Amino acid sequence: MKIKNIVYSLFLSLFFIQGFAQKTTLAKAEKKYDRFAYVDAIDNYEKVAEKGYQDEKMFQKLGNAYYFKAELPQALKWYDQLFNVYPNQEAEYFYRYSQALKSSGDYTKADQMLEQFVQKIQNDKRGELFKENRNYLDEIKANSGRFQVVDAEVNSEFSDYGSSFLGTKLVFASARDTGGVSKKIFKWTNKSFTNLYWAEIIPDGGMGKPQRFERKINSKFNESTPVFTQDGKTMYFTRNNFLEGKRGRDTDKNTLLKLYKVILNSDGQWSDVVELPFNSNNYSVAHPALSIDEKTLYFASDMPGTYGQSDLFKVMINADGTYGAPENLGPEVNTEGRETFPFISSDNELYFASDGRPGLGGLDVFVAKIEADNSYYGIQNVGEPINSKQDDFAFIINSKNRNGFFSSNREGGKGFDDIYRFVEDKKLTCDQSLSGLVTDLDFRQILIGAKMSLFDSNFKLLQVTQTDTSGRYNFSVNCGKTYYIRGEKEEYQTKEEAVRTKFFSGNKDFPIVLERRIKPITVGTDLAKTLNIPMIYFDLDKAFIRKDASYELAKVVVVMEQYPELKIEVRSHTDSRQSAKYNEKLSDKRAKTTVDWLIENGINSSRLIGKGYGESQLINQCADGVKCTEEEHQANRRSEFIIVSMQ
């Protein structure tokens, strides 16, 4: 007995020490996580997890730490454990889990997570885009196979990404070690900070040896994603908040990203680095791109007014060198996810990376056309092999020869991020048609010669046509836009409906049904169906007329006033809940209530018959013992108005 007590005491002591050590390690990890030192945080969290310790926040932060570092396969490991042990998560974790699942090619389960994400959160653009295009993999497949992709031959074992054209040179960011006794480490990745490098683009498809960019530009912190004016004399680039030896920090003491401008002087040297005026210590501004006329600067930021984690913005560059106010590109482009790395091609197309739109996983490259009014339409996923299961971004293209570069952390690369070179064999186009059959509501016959009008989202008339001998219409339209179609024909009510076209080439079938203004009625006709009067619903176990039903009953009164010889039978029905005898009595009460309401509103009682049918005439499968939704049961709680005499 004494021995057992000693062993038990020793066990408690060890358990306490181990528990204290785990708590200490977790505390260190949380502190490093909150400081964005994700690699150090991962190391501490994983030490605890390896001992079998399970904690919801630990699994969340382990998954997040890898997710934010774009290491989705590793993030998947911890999100798997999170959802296996703690399946009831906030909506955002369903989205991240879906992205991580795509990195393993499990699109079926990824889409299941997206379905749950949609159910958990309303008015989220990412969910809306998924609902609108659940067949997004078909779109990507249709857009794929247009590129030849090879290694760009400038990559190191470190991170290389974010390239830009400078004449015949390619300028890019690299974390490669360039020597020196000491080197700065970026705590997000535990790798060297990135500097700018350049390499000659050889016409035969090769690349020259990478050279470090001018020393005055490269600092001891991150430089990346430059863009140059066409004359090569002005460069905009991204750098951590560091200028003239001074490091800036936000309120949490983090050094974020800013945009800088530098001019090539008469001696051929880059000098006078200046910070752009719309930067801030408290949010990041990064990844510049220039419009064709170089009067607009595009960039990514999480500044106030951002829809998601990062959005695309633009700002006017005035003739005197000043700048306008930054403008968000809006919800047509931006989502609650990340939109980043913009590029404007010489044929005025916006390329960008996003993880908020349906894609193959991580960041995918998308393209949108820029219209004369600076709106963006026809946003399409550029497909494989540019896009992969991992992050794909920083796409640039020479529109004349269709050669270009992009960055990716896909499998098989030399370093963490790598730059790839491509040739586009076939330009992505989007040819959409909008067509449909026009029919009569009551008799389902085709309608020939119906006038069909097409309007844009602002109701500007675009096209007018007529249905052909087969009752069909056809319009040529743009991809991914909202239109309004109006159908008109003599003796029919005009009908107008909104329709959104698909995001890839093809045809969208959109039938239109027109309703006659004057309809034939006879004995046996149900006025509710003939005149499109909704069924009169009652609340559960109630026999009073609901306020919304009173409006519909008023339509019956108007018809009976128009036809004074008309007699109708009000047939009242219940759902299957309660006993058959109870429901028969309830339906009789409902029929009487409906008849009384019609009498009170001017209809002679001699023209009305009321009868309850209980649950004997259900219109769906919801009989006794069948599990149904409230909406399905409510469909059975109805009144019908059957013409029994017209003389």
C-alpha cells in the first residue's frame, strides 16, 4: 500500500512537471505566433503535439502558421487533426481547410468543406462565387493546356519570386545567401530577407547569370516585386518599412510593407529612394503594377476599406508627380480572401493572384479585361499548367511574343518559391452566347415572333431580336456579366429577368415563360393556379387568415366581382401532423374561415361552398411518420378555389 502511494505521488509529480513544461512551451509558441514568427511558433507547437497533447487552439495555430507560410500540405496535417477532434469550427477554418485539402488533390472533400462554409456564413464573396460556379473545375479544365512551362534557370535553393521586365532583363526578388559574416533572418520563414537581382533574357530562351541589383536599392530588409516605366528610368518597388537607416513599426511593433519610388539619374545610377505618400506604418502596401499609359499605379494592400485579407487598389499618378487617393477595385475583383500581385498587360488585361475565387489550391492566377470605363469583366482562371495545387502568382507576360514568367511554390521546384518561364500557345478568349426557348405558361406551346430585348446591368439596351420559328432567341454576350432579358408579345404580360453569364466560353440556356393577360376559365378550374394566385397558407394548428394571405384572397374577390355568376368551392387542406380526425375538423374550420372572409368582403354566401379535406390530399410525400421540413409541411396547409358553376 505504501509503495503504491509512493508510485502514485511520483506519477503526479511527473505529470505536474510535464504539464507545466507543456504550458510553458505553449506560452512561448503563442508569443511567437502573435509576433508573426511562424517558424519558431511551429517548432514550439509541434514539440507539444508530438507528446500527444491535444488542444483546439494549438491545432488551429499550427494549421494557421503553415497556412500563412503557404505550406499547405503541412497545414493540412494539423487542420485534419483539428476537424477530427474539434469539428465545430468557425466558418473561416472551413475555407482554410478546403484550401489545404486541394493541396493534396482531394477536391471532393474540399468542395464539401466549401459547402459547409457557405452554410455557415452569409454575404461572403468567396461563398457566392462557389455557389455560382460549383463546376469551377470544368472552367479550369476548359482554360488549361495553353502554356508551355519550364524552369526559368535563375532559381536558387532559397525563395525566388516576383519578377518584372526591364528591357531585355528580368528583375526579381531572391532570398539567396550572398555572403557576409552576418545576415538578417526573416522570422516568418527563418530565411534570409529578399533582395533584388537581375538576369539577362537571352532570345534563344536561356537566361544569363543572376546578378545582384544596385546596392543602394537593396537594404538589410525585404525588397521585392519591382515595376519599371517603359523608358526604364523609374522604378516602383516593395520594401519593408525602412528608409534612410530608419525602421518603422506599427502599433504592435511589426515592420510592414511599403511602396517606394526611385529614379535612374544621368550617371546611370538609381538614386533618391522616396516613400509613396499613401503608405502607412499600420498597414501594408505592396506589389506595384503600372497601367499602359503609366498614369495609374495598381497595388495590393490591407488598408482600411479592404474587403478581405488583401485587396487590389489603384491610384492616379498626376502630371506633377503627385498622387490621387487610392481606390479599391471593388467587389467585382476583390473577395474576403487574398487578391495580390497585379499586372497590366499591353493589351489592357489585369492579371492577379487570388485565393478567394474557386481554384486549384492556394493562390491561382486570374485574368480580367479592363473596359473603357475602367470596369473589370470576364474574370477567368488561366488554368493549368500556370496554376497548380500550390501558390501560383506574380504572372507577367509580353503581349507581343506571348512569353512571360510567373512564380510558384509547387512541387518539384529548386527552392521554396521558384520562377518559371512560359510561352502561351493560345490566347484565352471567352465567347459566350445566351439563348433560350420562349413558351406559353398555361399551354407550354412555343411562342414565335416574341420580341426579346437584352439590357446590361444598368438597364442600357444592348440588343433586340425576335424568337425564330422554333421559338428560340439568341444573344452574343460577354463572360461573367449580369444582364436583363425582357420578353414581350401581344396578349401576354411583359416579363423581365436577370441572368449572369458563365465565366468561360460556351452557351447559357435561359428559357423564358410568358403568361397570358386574358386566360380561359371553366368549371373545374382552380383560380389559384389559373391566375397565378399563391396558395393560402395557415400557421400550424391555426385557422385564422394570415396577413399575407389576406392580400391574396383580395385577388379572388376581384375575380368574383368581375364574373358575378361564378360559384366556387373553397377546399381547405392540412399537413399530416396530428390525427386524421383532428385534421378534418381543423380543415373544416379553415374552409369556413376563408368563406367567412370572402363574405365579409362583399361576396354573396350563395356563391360559396366550403369543405375541409384534412390530410387526405397531400401534395408531397409528407405523410404520417415521414420526416419533412417545416416548408414541406406548410405546402400542405393550403386552400384551393375550384370553379363549380359559371351560370
